[in-house]
Amino acid sequence: MGIILCNAQGRLLWARRIGQDAWQFPQGGIKAHETRKEALFRELHEEVGLTSAQVRVMGSTRDWLRYDLPKRFLRHGTTPLCIGQKQMWYLLQLIVDDDAVRLDLAKRPEFDGWRWVDYWHPLKEVVSFKRDVYREALKELEPLLLKNTSH
């Protein structure tokens, strides 16, 4: 599940992984008992402290987008071994004040900082193996943003 969260001006929430100089969109997996929407809102709350009442779902990618992890990032010895991800990407709009974004609500926070960035900025900073998926998601979701924000 990939989450692209925008504000009313069409800028995107860009989050810094805890203790690293690595930036990304919030993302996470779907548990066996969850629907995609349930996973979306669970991950949204865990990673950035927002609830479904604080955002508007603007749309999602038509299909799953996939990336493979480079060999150096494989965590051998973990079960199951994660070799990549397939994600459905959602575009959400924040409909409350920025101070509703909270990175400290999860037992193990994923992020320690965030900022609003221009729409295409993430392609400059995201780790290289995610870049194509980010480009696909942003390209597909851009028309929804342009028609629904004061961009």
C-alpha cells in the first residue's frame, strides 16, 4: 500500500525514515484479514497519525505497481524473505490542519520528520530502486490532483 498525501495546494507529504537521510512516501503491507481500504487507513494512522475522517480519498492506481529489492537489501534469515513489493497506490488529500500529522503514535515509528514538497520532487530524492514505481504512481494520479486542488 503506497500513500501519496497532498494538501489543498497540491504539495505532497514527504517523510524522512527514522534515523536516516532517506525520504519516501508512507507505505505498508496488507494483513491477511484486511481489505485494501482497511490497510490504507491502518497504515495512514500508524505512519502519519491520521484517520480516515482527516483525509479525502481522491483515487488509486488502476493496477498494482511492483519493485524488486536490490540484493544488498535482502534480509536473509527472515521468514518470509522479502524480495520486493507490489503496491496499490492511493492519492489522499489532507482536509484538516497540518498539525494533525503525527509521526509519534506508533509503537515503532517509521519516520522522524516530514515536509510538503512539490509534486515531482520525490523522484529526485527517493532511493533509486523505487524511482520507477514512484514515477508510475505520480504520472497516473496527477490528473486527479490537478482537477481536485487549488494547484
